Amino acid sequence: MAKKDKDKKEEPEAPVDFMSRIGARSEPPAPPPPPPTPEAPPPRLDAPLPPRRADMRPTPAPEPAPEERSAAIPSPRTPPGPGEADLVVTPLPTPDDWHRFELALRSVRGVGQLRTEYYRHGVLKVRVSYTGGERLAQLLRGGVPGYRVRVIGEDRSTLQILVASEGDERRPG
């Protein structure tokens, strides 16, 4: 025997439990916890319709108290005055077309001041002041230089027109 073995003989070795190291214990496992109690499922969107009979219907929730309404927000735009009309023009696809049409409209006899309300997506809305015995629709049908005008709608204060420049029919595409 070697000298080292003599020193170790004094204490006997304890048996090593390899089963506990790898997770295989001899004790029975604890029972799993009981599953949670299920809550009421959310209402289905494809469920059948509620009954039609009044005695079988659930009572509806009470209506909330109506809120107090405040005054309407004043609009900065006003209706056209006497001798004025709103003119809605389409199609004017580019701002250059819009500018050219306004210049041509200024040269129509009886048309005075023009005030642009908006230009969006090829639609122009202009407040036009005019003087003359005939209606503005008749003035515009008579001709806007360089444009063919077709009136598509008219009421007391608004005129809607379709325009095409006379050069459009010569353009390909």
C-alpha cells in the first residue's frame, strides 16, 4: 500500500447517491395542481341572433344622460353674396392648369373679382363676382378663351363645370 492510502483508511467512504443527482428519486412525485376553474367565454361574434320575443330578451342597459351640447363652431367661409357665386371646376390636374384657367376666366366679360377657396386633387373652387343680365352659367357656356366648358350642376349659389382645354383633343393619349 502506498502512503496516501494509509491516510485515507482512517475515514470510511460514504456511499454516493447517484440517483438523486440525475433526478430519479425513489419518492413518488407530488400530484399536479388542479386546473383553474374556467371563466365564462367571451361572447361569440358568430353566435345565433337573440330571440325576437320581448319576454325572452335581456333588458337593455339604461341610456346614459345626454351631454350638453355646446354652440356650433363658426365657419370662416360665408355663403356667396349678391352678384357672387361659387364655381367648382374639374379636372385641372396641375397647378399650372389652375393658373391658366383663372387667367382665362378673368378675361370673360362680366366676371370681376376671383377669390380661390381651395384647390385639391384637380378640383378648383373659386368665388366669382360677376355683373350682367344673364346667369353665370350662360356666360361660361358662351366661352372661356382656350377652354370648352360643360355645366354639370347648378343651384342658387354654386356652379359645377367640367373643362377641357382646346389643346387636349390634339394631344395623344
